[in-house]
Amino acid sequence: MGRADEKFTAVRAVVKILREAAGVRAFGVERKIFPLVAPEGTDGDFLAYQRDGYERQDTKMGIALQQSVIYVIAVSMDYDRSLSLAEAVYTALEGDHPDENVRIRLEDYSEEYVDKKFLQVLRFTIQ
């Protein structure tokens, strides 16, 4: 597949998929998906994302693998709701997306509590 080679723009495919996903839209966050941090005063549930890396493996025949890494953070004041939002993100992103020419895989998952908000942190690779 192809967008991982677009090192700096692969994240656009992820945001597009999230904004269009019915499960994500059910939380009302399709317009509350922010790069790095949410604007101060953002209320309710939201998503943040961060590009975190790019990996390329070369062989004598050329490029064997290219993948970008992105974190998507589901944020909510309610723990159970943060879990459900994270599940909606996972369902939307995990798998092959031929329209966007990407393959997205969940690689890691953790959680945090910051500023009275529950954060579900999902680490995806994009190929």
C-alpha cells in the first residue's frame, strides 16, 4: 500500500477516516480531532493525534518497507466513555483502507489520567 512513503502527510488519511467513521461520529467528535493538543477550553470528548516516527527498511533491491507511526488519543471525563471512544477509533482505523491507499495496524495501547481526564492512547502504524 502507499501512504507511509508520504512521511509528513500520511496522518491526513487517518484524520479523514476518523471523521467519516460512524462509530466515531456517534460520540460527536468528528469536528474535535486535533493535532498534538486540543485548544484550551475544549469541553467533552475529543481526539488528539501525533505523528511519532517513520521507519524505512532498504534491501539491495530497493525499499522493502515504509511505515509511519501515529498516536491517537481518546479523551473523556468519564473512564468508560474513554474506553468506548478508543474502541470506536480502533474499529475505524484497524485494517486495510483501499480508498486511502493505507494499511493501519494497532501496535500498542496504554492509558493515562491527566487534568481530570481519562486518556486512551493508541499507537498505530501506517503502511
